[in-house]
Amino acid sequence: MIDVEFLQDLYSQVDLEINPVRFRNIISIYRDGIFQAYAPEKEWNFLQEYVGNKFLEKDRSFLIGLNHYIEFPKTELKKLLKSIAQRDLNSDSPKILCHTLIKLHFCALNEIYGINLVQIEEGLHYAIKKFLQSEQNFGTDAFNWLLGDSHSILTDAIELKVSLSEKKRKGLITNKEAEQIYTNQYGGLETAYGNFKEKNSNNEKEKQFVKDTNKESFLPSYGRRKDKIAFKNMDLAICLRNYSSKIFELRDKNKFLMGQVSTEKNRVFNTLLSKLKILPQEGKFYMLMELYKAVYEDYRVSKNTIKERSKGVVLSRKENIKTEANSNTKLLITNFASKTSNSRTLKLMRGVPVSRGLVIGKAHLVNDSTDSNQLKKGEILVAPGTDFNLVDSFYECAGSITEEGGILSHASIVARELKKPCLVGIKNLIRKIQNKDNLILNGTIGLVANLRDINVALIGTKIDAKIFGSKVARLSLLKRKGYPVLDGIAISFDPKKYNLLELNEILYKSTVNMWKTKFLIIRSSSSEEDGLKFSMAGKYESIKCSNNFNSFTKTLRKMEKANHLQIFIQPYIASSIGGVSFLEKNTNKFITEVSENGPQDVVKGKVNERFSGYIDNEMKNIDKDWKKELFLQLKKIQSEFSFDIDVEWTIDKFGNFKIFQVRPITSKEVFYDIKKE
């Protein structure tokens, strides 16, 4: 409970130079290990605008005060932490322990959080949005650049851990020495960012993380863009960028230092409980004042009170609105316990994009550490916030979305370091999503789509042929293995529950409009198609449409009338040449039909060239580069499957080979006119 008190106190922190505005109405709820704080939206908006305008105006006293806050050395707190760490706490009396606990509580509050940094982050985000509007520049490159170039302590800690693991493996240091070196430098990290448990440690995974974060390709992610963007007001742009970097790093350092505070506070707290003969499971529900009374007056919190607090605790401060009845407060606790909506409507939600990327996965709601331990690889982490032990979950999840947080929040920092898409600041998020809902998370444009139980998958991920059809499953397999398959998205759903047109806005806004091609191709992907014994080729129509919302909607209407329950959407690539090739696995016999307009014309019987034979023979006398590429790709693709293959392919105007379709050949008649060697 003393940690809950600390967080409630934090919301009251103000600084006359930086931000004299504070929340007047706060209600904080603690339940099942999770702390949630609420303030009226109008107060948030006012505070955000107030601080944001200070940035935009480059207010001198504000910036001087902010610099002082950023550079404040926190000398007293560091001295106190050092003295506690060096003390034998068991030799201290309960009074000394109690005074130490209170001093540490308020020293940390005043030196680390002289002001609630979230307020500054919100103001900075407001300033960046307003600045980009004034510059008429809404591109992600501009936004990236303004977020600055910062570095997380988390990266340094993992790099050190990997280095120490290598030294242990080579026998240069002992396990005890390695632990001591790590603890001396990052002893508070476990409390700040979650515990790197040895049993869950994956050294190869951590090595890859360190390797990836140093790749040049990582630089364009949010907060990592180094090449300068041209702005009309370059002075203000540089000011915003500099403070983004400073606040990013300050938040990281504050969190790390707070981890050290929590470590020492827990030592003092547990020793005090032991001296007072209070059970830990009861002591965790004592407030700071009650611990003081327990020392000086031999006071004890009643069993009934502890039982009630274990169900949930509400701390509130209300100044300018009417006090609600107790029943409403209880209702708020109940709502927090199960913040989900019974509505099964599809939802498109907008958040603050803090780490780019596009992923699809099932929602995994996290309300406590037990929930996070059950997260499966590839799921999307959905949480109120991430200020608890979620580091292992970030390793496993495909991406993350949170109800709280800003551009420099914990979730933002870790997601950027791990190169996983992340949205923060989605209002009422937990009410709008249930466990196992299918989500599309687009961290580049700031949208998350809740498709409920509609199955959706990106080409290049693991796809179940029974759900999406063999056509999509094979293409996705090839893309995962590095073959030149176009991007795409597959959808499979129950028409009794959802109308296909309910999906159009969600699909187009969250994924499809990211493809900058002039046209799209929308095809069926029925589980009836492209089997080993039957093809159904030609039964279902493929429709080319313009890449705009109206054309996309009209095309979906056509697909709906045809009762297509599984569809497959891809960007349309214009061909310089393309066609259809048949290849027999055991003999390497092939037949290829070619058209200047690509495989769609060949399927319609419009063939410009036809050639056949045995691939190995033909490769000895190739007269064109595109044929050489075709034969190489056909042989490689054939090696992936146990059956004879029918491949639709194209070569675009840049000379790039692309695979449109791979299906089994269900009739040997296509090879009858090829003479034996």
C-alpha cells in the first residue's frame, strides 16, 4: 500500500517554474497488484495545452526550470540509498527503520519526481502535433526526427549481461563475479523494468537483440532518425527535438533510480515488519501512517480491514466536483475488475504511434504479472500500462497497446528498442478488447482494429490452410522462407455473424491503404481451392480495383455477392512480362506460357510465347536474363513441395521476379507433348 500512496502523491507534484498546474480531481484504484489513476479529461487537456504552449513559445523561465529539473543531481537521495545499502538493517530499531522508510518515501518523491514527468511528456506531444500542423508536415519521418536520438539503459544492461555470459563461458570470470558486476551497475533494473529471471533467460535471443539494435536498418524507427528534416521554423524544431531526447533519457534514468529506491525500500519495509511481528501478507496492506502508529502505539490494522483492502483500494481527491456516493466508488472498483464490453461490434481505435510496424495477432490482456506469464509468442500485449514486470512479455509479444502512456513512456522505450509496433494512450482500451480477440496493430499510422473472432493474417506469418485456404498458406510459407512473394492480407469469417462490408473501412484504413500501388488485386482464398486432387482454378474470380476506399468497397460488394467467405488482398504489380509455368517434380519437365501483361492474360488464353522442355537442358542455353531467373526460382520453389507445381509469376518494370500463385498440378496432361530426352 505504501507504493500506492507514493503513486497517488506523485500526481500532486508541481513546480512553480515548470508547471504550477496540478490535477484537482484524482481517483486512484489498486486491485490485484495493478495501480490505475484517473483524472477528468478536461483537466488532462488543459494541462497538456498549458505545458505544450510553453514549449511552442520557448518560454524562457519554463525552459530554465525544466533544464534545472533535468540536470538535478539527486545527491541527497543517492546518499540515502548508499547509506541504507551499507547498513545492517537487522541491527536498527523499529523506530529507526520507520523513519528511514518515511524519509526514503518523500526524498524519492521530491528528488526523482519533483514534477510528474508524464505531464511534461503530454505537453511535449501536444507541442509536436501543433508544430507539425503549422508546418503542414504530417509525415512519419518528420515526427521521428522530432523525437530525437535517445538511448535506453535497458539496452546497456542486456549488452552487459551478454558480455558477462560470454566471459563466464570462456572461464574468465565466475558466476558470482558476473552477478556482482551486473548488480553493481544495474541492481535496480529488475524492479524498474521487470525481472530478468535466469530460468527464462535466452542468451541467443539477447545476443540477437543486441545485434539488431545496432543495425543501420533500426535507425528509421521512432526516436532514431538522424538525418535532418527541413522545417520552416528550424529553431523551434531543434528545441523540441532536444527536449524529446532529454526527457526520454531522464524518464529512463528516473525509472532506473526508482528501481533502486524500491529495492532498498523493500528491504527496510520487510525488516520493519519482521521486527513488529506483522505477517508480510498482512503488512502489504498497511499505509505509511499505520506503520508509524504500529511502531509508536503498537497499533494493528484489523483482519476485516485487511480483507476488504485485499479486494481493492480507492484513493481519491476531489475539489471541484460533487462527492459521489460510496456505492459509486464501489461500482468503480467493480468496473476496474472487469473492464470489458459485451458488445461484439468491430472497432477501429486510434492511439499515439510510438514504434512503427504492422502485425496481426490475438489479444492478450494483462492486468497483473500472472496474466503476463501466460502470454504466448506472437500475441499482442494489451495492458492499462506497463509499469510492472513485463520485460519477458515484450520479448514474446508481436506488439503492444496500452491505455496509458505517452511518446516517452516505458512501453514506448522498450518497444522501440525491441523494434516491435506499439500504440499508447488509447482511451478506454480495456473496455473495448477481450482476450483472444483478433487484432490488426499498425504502429506506423497509429491504428488498432479489433476484428473480434474474424480470422485475419498477414502473408509471411504462419497460416492455417484449414482456415484461410491452401493458396494463402503456401504463399505465406514461401514468403517466410525468403521467396519473392508480394505482401498481402487474408480474411476468413462466418457470414452469419458479420457482413463483409463491415470490414471494409477497418481493413482499408488499418492495412490496405499502406500499399502505395495504383491498384489492388482481391482474390478468393477458399479452402476448396488448389487441393492435391482437385484445383477449382477459374471457378472463383480475381478482381483488380483502384487503390481507393470507394473502389475497394465496391469490390468487396462483388465478393460478397459471390459468397466468398475467404478473401485475399494484395497490391497489384504491373508486369513487364509474366506468365504461368508447370513443373513436374521427378523429371524437371516444364511448360511456360508468357504474356506481356502478366499471368492474368495467360489464364484468359492471351499468350505471346510458349516454350517447354527440361529445365536442366534449357538452363545450358538461356538466351534471356529473365528466363534464367525464372528457371532458378522454379527449381527452388519445387524443392519446397512434394507435388508437381503450377506457378503464376511476373517480372515487374524494375526487373524483380514476383510469385503470384503456387498450386498443385492435378492433371499430367499438360506434359504429354514434351518429348523424352
